[in-house]
Amino acid sequence: MRERILYRLLTALSYALTLALALAACGPKSGPAVSLPTSGGASSCLSPSESVPPQPASPQELGADAAKAYRKALEDIYNDHIYPNGDPVELLPGGQMEENHFALFDVDGDGETELLYQNDDSPMAGMTDNVYSFNKDAGTLYLELSGFIGMTFYDNGAVQVMASHNHGLSGRDDFWPFALYQYDIGGDGYLMIGSVDAWDKDDFPEDWDGNPFPDEADQDGDGLIYLVTYSGQEVTTATLDGPEYEDWLNAYVDGAARLELPWQAMTLENIQAVAP
């Protein structure tokens, strides 16, 4: 499935070759991994040595109400091309809903099974991964997280969401911009930790405003720095060198196992099996 997604990206944007190379270097996984620069200038894929095997939820594990709600949401997507909030589901001209995928899995680790829907048979703007949870009191679904297709989930609640485009200051094959989220069990949703871009001196001696590459920040001298933008009451951007960047990222994902999600094709048979 990942190869088909990458093919569409390449046909849509010529510069998406950088993403394809970065993903290919990491080998087949359930989603794209982020390729990290090491202090020596080489690249290595952020991929835990051990992953959690997929364990799809059965209707009995879901509970009757949640199972019915998830089935209805999937049927509305399949038949009417409508998301639970009423937004339209985008498909390619002549696209087939069966080319999209869904999964039932406790992806955030809260002890409840979520519904994940992956809309990949779509124009670029409609390629999304959505994570839905079931509100038992209201009997409705709510959206926990939505982002560009190919999210990487970890068993500690962290999620990497790749950017749909690379309009930044790095043209290197081993980096693609992304955002990092962490599940907030108190709010039953995901909070953005920060978004990450990079600046490659070889490709961009100056930024868009004509400011020169900050050599003083490039302590390891590899011509690459990372720009981490933090969300919150005030939006701030930190300039980090390679080792500092690795320390920042590892504070959230080091030691966490990457989840292999039990994706199923969006067929009527699979949808009906959610709540027989």
C-alpha cells in the first residue's frame, strides 16, 4: 500500500522523490518513518528494534454500541462519501472506495478501541488519516486526530505526522518535515508537541528573507540544522543542531515501540463484520 501512496505523491509533485527515498531507506513499515541525521552526518531511520504486533478488536471487545457506531461511520464513508462530521470524502475521478483502508485498534493506549480511517485513493488534498473515538455517554464519534496520510504511531501515545509537502529549506533525501503529537489522556485527544523542518546550507545559503545560514548554530559543521516550532500560548521556533535535535525527539519516542496497525480494505464485507 505504501508504494501506491508514494507513486501518487511522485506523480503529483516531482520533488516528492525525496520522500520516496527517505521511506525506501527505512524498509516496509506500517507508515513512513523519519530519517534522522547522526552527529557524523550520516542518516539513520528512527525505527524501534521491536514493534507491537497488530491485534484487531473483535465486536465483542468493542462493545455493541461502539461497534454499531463505527460500522455506521464506515458505511456513511463508503456509501455516501461523508465523514462523521458531515465533511465530504474526496476520491480520485473513478476512484474506488475499496482502495481505502480502516483499522480498529487501541492506538492511543487509553484502553478503548479507536476507529482509524485512511483515505489514500484521493487527490493530494484529501489524503488523510483520521482517528475516531466513541463517546459512550453521547453515543457519538469524535475526532481525536487528523493529518496527512502515513502517520506513525508509538505505544507510548506519540504520533509522527508527515507533512504533505516539503516547502522548507532542506532538499536532502534523508529528511521530510513532520509534526510530533502526544496523546493527552486527560483531554482524550492529541496535543501537538512541535513541528520540525530543516535548513540545508548547501541548497539554501540564505533563507526566504535573505538571512544567511547560521553557521554559529551548526556546531557539528555538517551544514544542516533543525527548526522546531513549538505550539502553545505563544508559537516559538528553536534552532537545533543534529545532537540537540536527536535529544529532543528521543525524549518522546526513545524506547517506544512502533505500532503495526491491522489495516483492512474498505469493502462492504469488512465493514459489515465490524457489527454483524
